[in-house]
Amino acid sequence: MFSDLSRLPPPVDGRQSPHATAVQRGVGRLLRTRGFAMVTELPLATGRRADVVGLGGGGEIWIVEIKSCIDDFRADHKWPEYRAFCDRLYFAVGPAFPRDTLPEDAGLIVADRYGGEVVRGAPEHRLAGARRKALTLKLVHTAAIRLQEVTDPESLRW
């Protein structure tokens, strides 16, 4: 069916605008060039969903919050809660987004469907070991379930 399952795209859940989906794709490409695997729309212990969670080869965890427009940013007051679940927190926006409206204490990625660039690095705030382990297991489990759903969509029907 697939010769290299690691090349499968992340699932699309239909809630994102086409613009946000394009930014997400660019973020994924950027993370991949930096040695990160990513899971999108990852549920956290608080019940919130992180737009993108990247897991580096050394265990580093980044959360990337995608903002499709200024109204999306202004309406969202939950993003500070994500700091407790990552080593670095980034915003990702399209090239035309007014960057000066975003907080300085988070990193900034500018992305489109072709790729992305870290414009401003994010400060590091290392996760505690127990939370890192729990989040890493959640990320790996979610990725494995999603892969199984792609490779065997009928797996839950038997």
C-alpha cells in the first residue's frame, strides 16, 4: 500500500481554514528540517488542543500555535496555558500577518504551504521529567493510532 509510511501527511480534521492549513504544512516542513516529528491537534491534560506539537530527536518538545488572522489571535486567550506543556512555545503566522501584535515572550515562525522560517527564537522553559514523559507518551500514542487509522481504516469496525 505505502512503501514508506513515515511520508504520510498528518490527518486533516476540517476545522482549519485553508490559510491555517497552509501555515500548518509549512510548519511541518520546517520542523522536519530541524529533526522534529509533529502531531497536529494534540489533546493536552487540560482538555485544550495544541495546534502542532513537535518532538525533537533528543526529546525536546515545541508547541506551535497557528494564528490565521489578527481576529484569531485577539479571540484566543488560551495560548499561555501551553507553556506548561512544552520546552519552547511558538506562534506561526502567514507572511502578511502583523507580527508586531504577537507577544515578544514567544517564538515566531512565518510559514506558508511551501515551508517556514523561525523569525524569532522562543525562550526555553524546560519541562519537568514526569510531564515530559507523559506528554511524549501521549504524542507517540496519538501518532501511532492515527497511522493505524490511515493504514487500516476499518480497524475499529471488527
